Amino acid sequence: MPTILVSTKGQVVLPAELRRRLGMGAGARIEVLEESDGLKLRVVRPVATVDLTSMAGMVKAPARGTPRRLEDFDPASLLTRSPRGRP
């Protein structure tokens, strides 16, 4: 198991082979967890952002019920309807 040295500035350098295997480049983030027997280092992987417009139309919901009309969304027409929702 390789050992690493802490510099006078508190910096540590991970071996190149380990960085390559973990896919860590410059600016990679590592989470440090303190445990009872030492430290645990965990690579923080950023979540890739996705443009939602590229997902439009991916999921098709089956049509259920009767089609809605524009009048169904008119607040004034709600006042003229019977309590059961029928005109």
C-alpha cells in the first residue's frame, strides 16, 4: 500500500497511477471522512447536468378519460356548472 507525505502547507499528493485509475484530473474533489481508526477519502463525482428540452417526448402517457376543452379551464364557467361538474 503506497504512503503519501503531507507538505508544510498541509497538501498531499496522490500517486499518479491511483489518480489515473480513479479518473481524477486537476480540480477533482475528494471528501475526507474522519473515522475512529483514521481518515477515509472518497472521490466526489459531480452529477452531469442535462438539458431538459432534449428529453421532450421521451415518455408517452396513455390517454385516459375524455379530452379536455378550453372551456374546462375557464374560471367563469365553473360558476355555472352543477356540483357534479356537468353543465
